[in-house]
Amino acid sequence: MTISGAFFSDVQLELVTQVLNRIIPANDRMPGAGQIAVGFLDGIIGRSASLKRRFGNGLFRIQAQAQQTHSKNFTSLSDAEKDVVLHQVETAEEEFFDTLVRQTYNGYYTDPRVVELLGLEVRPPQPKGHQLDQGDFRPLESVKKRGVIYRDT
């Protein structure tokens, strides 16, 4: 792995890569999230003290659950065993797991490689923009007629 961790140690990078690959596994067309989103996740966590605590505890919980359930490290488990452990951690640590999944999706589905593989145009939303339907602003007329209701300070 060529990522220089902002938060994750080398051991944690291996663990997180395998966890992300269970959240979004690779298939014949798409790479797994471990190959795409681990750097994004590491950067996000590295900038937040609360996320550092949450993920430090969550990763510890994954390893502890793997040891308790299968007497092995998470990285030594089969895919089916990993799924069992992750489901147990999801049930016990909902806030951690919700953040893990959300940030995995954020990192994966915003990566230009994935966007291109999905057949979407890789570009920022502006200045080209998207076609928007013209809205009906008649309900705002009463607000506009009220005029300014604040005072300058």
C-alpha cells in the first residue's frame, strides 16, 4: 500500500482496506472501496479529533470482535467470517459503523475513477451546470412585498 497515513498506522491501513472491501467489494467491472476510498477516509479522520476517537475505538472493536468470535485477526478471516464480525460491530457500534459506511460511500462515489467507470461525465457541476426546471416563485410575493425587516448594524 502506498498511502502515507494521516491517521491510520500501517496495520490499521491493512485492516481498514479489508473492511472497506467488504462494504463495497470489487467485481469484474468495479474496484473495491479498499483500493479507492481508504486514502479519502484517512484524510477525513486525520482532521477531526472526534473521528480519531470514534475510529480508533471502532477499529479496536473490529479486531476484538474477530478475536472473540473466530480467535483470529480480522485480516485472517474468510469473507463470510468478516461479514459476520462486521455485522456484530454494526449492531454494537451503530454511530461508528454509520460514519464508516457514509464516509466510505463519500470517498468511493466521488472518486473520478469510479465516476468514469459508472459512465458519468467526470467534471465539476459548474460552470457547465445542469439543466434546472424554472421554479414558481409566486408564493414568495408576500415576502417580497414585506420589504426589508432587518436593521443594519
